[in-house]
Amino acid sequence: MPPAFTAPAIPYTIRLLLALAGAMLPDSARTDWMREWYAEFWYSRHSASGRRPMRALGAFADAWFLVRHEHGIRGRVGELLRSRSLAVAVLVFLLAALALATTGFRRSRDLLFHRDSDRVFLLNQPLPFMAGAARISPAQANAWVERHNATVQVLGRWSVRERDICVADPVAATLFTEIHMRPQCTAIKVERRNWTGFSGVVGRLKSGISLAEAERELGQTAVLHRGWLRPAIVPIARLRTAPLAPVASALFALALFSLVAARVASVRASIWLASRIALSLALVAGAWLELAARAPFTEAGSVPGIWSALLYVFPIAAASLLALGLRRDARGRCRVCYRALTMPVFVGLSGRCLFDSGGIEYLCGAGHGALLTGSVPGQVETEQWSKWLADPPGTRSLTT
Amino acid sequence: MPERFNLTYTSGLILHAVDAGLSYGFDIIDHTGLSSGTVYPALRRLESGQWIESVWDHKNADKSGGPPRKYYRLTRLGREHLAKLRARYPLLEKVAD
């Protein structure tokens, strides 16, 4: 048994760095490791070469090397991650944590399923995710409001000129609170006054009036047309949910791709795979909802350009990476039970090039089959080098 | 089973230093001019490949009054590989001396 470690006197900065680096190591390995580094610094301090504090930085590389290679941390983590049930459990946990710890789900639900979200609209706001914003003058707004009392109920006008959002109706105030107008206003005020400056109009379609009818009437109001600008009625829900259809379609396509590309050969394996795909993509969708709920609005009611790009690019990029990862992971799994393939052994004769050439065979622990790959372990990742053997010769006795 | 790894120039420098009697980690760093972040992981790798072995030096510690220090020495396998490395890198001895 090694003697107890008594730290020799070395500078405190070096002690701190060694302690931080040593924290990476398991307890069983840390004492010997500390003893070696402390001794080197002690002798260095008492030698002609003097102190070399920067050398303590090398302790991090040393500890990390030991963690990865000697103690197999990466291997253990990888093994755990390849477990069928643990991966699903981790995904469920992450999904639950995302739902509970963030507000995106709630906000998105409120917006998507708000009883008024498709009937309350902003007038004269361009569609989101387009550059520029057409504005409406108070005179034009008044003309429209007076003309269309039959189809719409005006909740009020809003302005952000004075860092406050002013609206004429409490319902509109609630909506503006929910959609997080930008710039971050100091208050959302409900007040009735004569609007003289720039304002937008927020309204609600009257009962029995469809959006198409209101838009048709809007199109007939010549006073609102300025050149090529055509004011639009934009339901509030659409501002947030514009990327919903393309993003959902992309996620669905990627899910199908993952399912087909994995080439599973049984219903059981399909269920394991489908659960992974569904949970992974649900996680992306959840993160996207959170992102969408946090997207601010500009003064003109559109979503800023960078957020628009993010709302499209993030979910598709993340889901694509996940789909590729799932496809790659599935290659190293049994096509019948979806367990991770293990026990790699060299088979064949490496000297032969055409027939029975050498390769590595990965075996399913339950004996459902084996994956024969090229002789380099990494080749399991490349499809052209791998061949699934449903009933590999000579392995039945190993697994039954 | 010893780990297989490449016969690199850095491995050669370190093995050569150990063979020359520079057996402590910091002595190897001083001699080779390599950083501690390079030398120590390389020493671990060489040790796991059984090219070198480490021993705690208690005798010198008692004499100097300092803590025991770990030193490294070549194994038979290490000596064989060092010979190969010297053949592959003829300038190794000149650079390292």
C-alpha cells in the first residue's frame, strides 16, 4: 500500500493548478499522480533551474490523457450511450427538463392555441421574414378603420415611440405582453387618446368573418395603397408560426430518412429506432419552440432578420446532424434487436484480395447476426465496406 | 498486451533522453525542450506500451530530504524500439545530445 501523501511545499498557484487538473482523475489514481507532480515541482524549486510554474499547465494534458486512455472514461461513456434503453431514457429526461425548465412550450402553446391567435391581427405589417416594413399613417389607418367596422373590431392602435406600447384595449395589451414586443418596452399602457404619430393597428375579425373576406375588403380600400405597397392583415399567430410548416416538413422528412437509412430488419428494432428518432427530433422541436418564443419583434411587428434565419436554420441543421448521427449509430447495431454490436474479431485471410479477404466481424450479443466490415475498425462507419450477415457461420454456439 | 503506437520522432527524443540517464519527467523536459503537456502524456503512453517503466526513488529522497520522485527507465522492448528509432531518425542522437 503506498504511503499517505503529504504535500511538499510548493507555490500555491501551482498547487491550485495541480488540484484542478487532478480533479479530472478518479480517486484511485489521483494520489500517485499528485505525488509525482508535487515531487517534480519540489525538486525543480530546489534546483539551479529554479521555478517553472508554466509547467503546471502540462498537468492538464497529462490528466486528460490518463482519463481518456488509462481509465477508459470515454469508453465507458460511449458504452452507456450505446445502450438502447439508456439512450431513450436520457432523451426522455432531456425532453422533460426542456419542457419544465423553459417557458417556450407554454408560450408557444398559448400562442398557437390562443382562442384569438388566428383572429387577432396587426394591420399594415409586412409578412415576417421579409426585409423592410411598410408603415401606415394615422390618416390611412383611420380611413381603413372607419370603412371596415363591419368586418373588424379595432382593439386599438399601438406605438413604441416613447418606449411604451400604448394600446386602446386590455385584450390587445395582453397579446402584446405575450408576443414580447421589441424594443423591450418599459410598460404596456392601455389608454384612449388621439393618435397623431406613427401607429399600427391591432384588431380582431368579427364573428363569422373570415380572414379572406377582411383581406378582400382591405384590397378595395384604395387610400391604403401606396405604389407597390399593399397592406396586409397578419394574424398574430402567423408571425410566430411562419416557419412551422417548412420546419415541421423538414423534420418529418429527416425522420423518414433516418428510419429508412438505418435498414432495420424487424418490428422490434424499428420500434427502438423510431422511439430514438421521435424523441431526438422532439427535442429539436422543443428547443425550436423555445427559440421561437424568445424571438423578439421589431417596431414594425416583424421578426428581426437574424432571428428569422435562426428559426429556419437551427432546427433543420440540428435535425440533419441528428439524422446522420442516428444513421451512423444504427450501422453498429443489430438489425433485429437494435442492441449494440460487440466482440470485434478478425476473420478471413488478410492476404487474399478477392475471396475471403480479411475483415472485422462485430457480433450481436443475442446471436441475431453479425456485421462484417473492412479490416480497419473505423470502416464500420462506411457502408461500402460493411455487410450484414443474418446468420453468421460459427457464431451460434457463442450466443446460445 | 502492449499498446501499439507509432514510432514518432517525439517518442524517439524521449526514449533517447531516458536512455541517456535523464530519468525524471522535468529532466526530460529540460533536455528535449518539449513542453510538459507533450512529455507527460508521451511518458504515460510509452509506459502503457511497456517501452519504459516507472519506479519511485526513495533512496535519493531520503538523502535530499525531499519527497520520493518517480523516475523512468527503458525496458527491453523499449531498447529494441529505440534502436529502430535511431535507424529511422539518424539525426536523433546528434540533436538530442
